[in-house]
Amino acid sequence: MVIGLPTIDAHKSIREGFIMGKMHRLPFTKTAWRAKTPLQLVHTDIWGPAHNPSLGGKRYFLLFVDDYTRMMWVYFLEQKS
């Protein structure tokens, strides 16, 4: 209807969107071993340095997670060492 505009292949963009929308992932495999009592297995992670230190001057934190109860403990640290 308008002279001079380029034509757009609408079918190609629709197919790509349809394919992306229909993609799925297989479920994650179940872990072979889980803790049977509290504190039998504890996961840990350290994070930092934060750009802005806390009010106490801490720039890192140490996280402990109990595998059985999912209880978490956080300790704030000034230095990673």
C-alpha cells in the first residue's frame, strides 16, 4: 500500500518465536545423597568484597546451610582470609 518501504518476511520471525517458545528443559537429576540428620552435611559459601562496606566495616559474608533442616547462618567478615 505504501511505495518505497522494504518488505518484511513475517513468516520467518513467527517461526523463530514459535520454536523458542516451545523449547523445554529436562528436569534436573535427583542428588544421590541427602543428609538424614541435622548438621550431617553443611554447605558453605563466601561472598565479597562488597562495594560498600556495612556499618561495622564488613565487606564479606560467610554462609552456612544445613542440608537437612535448610537452616542458614551468616557471619560477616572484614577480610576474606
